Amino acid sequence: MLEAGQIILGVYALLLILGGIMGKLKAGSTVSFIAGGLSGLAALLALRTSQNDPAQGFLIGGTLAVLLAGVFLSRLIRTRKVMPAGIVLVLSAVVAISLFVLREKLVTPM
């Protein structure tokens, strides 16, 4: 359970960073490059935090994913383009739900 959450955070961080790089390469967007890099670093911070305090790390990662889902929902509504807004929206929603469910299992005694 703990490892699954950490794997989710690691993959999410990697995808965010790669998404920022792709935004720069494909569209020439420096904003995407910076935002993807900072978001990826925040996810890596959540991963690092989860190694010492899993509940806190998953809370940070889940909150980041919710915030990014909101940003990309707004972009999807505005642009109506599935790529990248719809993809990142779905990815972020899945990550947020997964991390919050795993966190709940950690903090709730069985």
C-alpha cells in the first residue's frame, strides 16, 4: 500500500516534468516548461516526504493533483482541447483519488 502510493507519486512527478519539456519542445511554451518542472518538483517533494511520513506525503501529493486538476479543467473548458488539458485532468484526478484513498487507509485504524 505504501509502496503503491510512492510509485504513483514518482510516476506522476516524471510525467509532469516530461509534460513541461514536451510543451516547450512542441509548442515553444516556456510557461509549460516552468510549470511542469515546478509541479514535478512538488510531486518529488511529496514523494520524499512520504518516505518519512507517508500520510503527510500523500496529502501533499493529493492536494497538488487536485490543484492541477482544477487548472486543467479550466483549460479544457476554455480551449476544448483534449490534449494536453483533458489528459492531465484525468491523470491528476486519478492520482488525487488514489493518494487520498491510500492516505485514508494509513490514518484510519482497521
